[in-house]
Amino acid sequence: MAPKSKIALAFDVETTGNILPVCPLGVHDPDSLARGDALISVGWAGGRLAGNPPRIEYLAGPARLDIDLQKPKSSSWKDYWAEKGWSGGTFSAFWAERLPLLSATQGSDASSHASAALRLNETLEALEKKYEVVPIVDAVGFDDLWISVLLNSQGLPGLAKTREGRGRRVLDAYSFRLGRAGLDYTDAAPGHENGSDGAQEAFKAQRSGFPEEYEHPHLADRDAKGILAAYLSSLIVI
């Protein structure tokens, strides 16, 4: 049997904060998901480089699963957030300024946590039958863990495993370009205040020009498209 061709499958999540609602090992109790923060959306986009000059050939998505947060219409987002015990800092610093985006995730297509897990698993299963899937995120230890918790809540393998249970690596979109664990060189990056070592300029100079890489509207499907572009562009510039 011929080996499957590889595709990069980029993921992005939006959440109410940073506290993972982890089910105890071996216990798949939906009530345990009430503790901690909540997953709002999971987005993905899959593809590979093709042609000369290289372009992105999209083979999956961009697509997004939104989770129904069950906010009553009579409640404000601020009050409901406090009632659920989600991160107040995340709301005030981020979502309070993006309420239209938040509301956009709560349309008629928003599904239950369990349904989202099953639908995502079906997507992964279908892709893995055709390709060797390489998961990509822009924050290893965050996006991949939230997705794994979503899948694990229904007794399904997390993102670091295939649907058949074989282990695999989840790659950081920027590691190949930046030479460390995906940390962007910004003014806030430790040891690189004000771009004093020229790293910020070098980072910008390496960008490939894929327009998707510059998009980051905080909708998980579109962000995943940008993450995919960032990763694939790194295969050109290194």
C-alpha cells in the first residue's frame, strides 16, 4: 500500500479563559465540564504547498464548530460570565471589546459540547483515512489541550493521537521560523524588549507574503487559516 500524503491541519480555539475544565481520567461526566472556563469555538484549516511559485492547496476547511454557551437572552454577557464563574479578566480585557464576534459564535449552528466533540472526531476520522495528518497550532500547550479535553470528554483520543490511538506530535506554527517554541518576537517577549537585538525585524523580513498569514480576526476558522499559512510559509523561508 502506498504511503499517505501529508497535510498540515491547523487549529485554533476561542475560550472564556485559561482554566481547563478537565474530566478525571476515565470519568466522562458532563457535569465536571461546568468547572473552569468554557470552550467557545474550534476552527481548522488543512492543506499543503503546491505549484511553483508555491501556493496553498486547501484540502480541509476552513471550518468552525461553535459551542452553545446557553446564555439566556435576558442576560448580558458580562452578568452571565460572572454567573458562570468564567475568567473576568479575559472578558474585560478581550471579549468586552468584541461582543459582536462573541455573539456570532452563538447562532443557530452552535452545538452542545458533546455534539461538537463527535463532529470534530468525525472530521478527523475522515481526513486520516485519506492523509497523514500533521496537527498545527500557534500555542502548543493551549489550543491542543483544549481540543484534547473536548475529545476526551466523550472518551475519544486527543489531538496528539490518531483516531486509531497512535501517538503523534502537535507542531507549533512558528517554531521552524523562529527557532524556539513558537514565541513571537514582540516588544513584550522576554529578553527582546523594543526589538533590541533586531529579532523583530528579522522575523518580519522572513514572512512569505501569503495574505492569510496576516489575518487574525479572532474567529477560529479564519484564525486557523492564518496559522496554516504561517506554518506553510515557514517551509519556504527556512
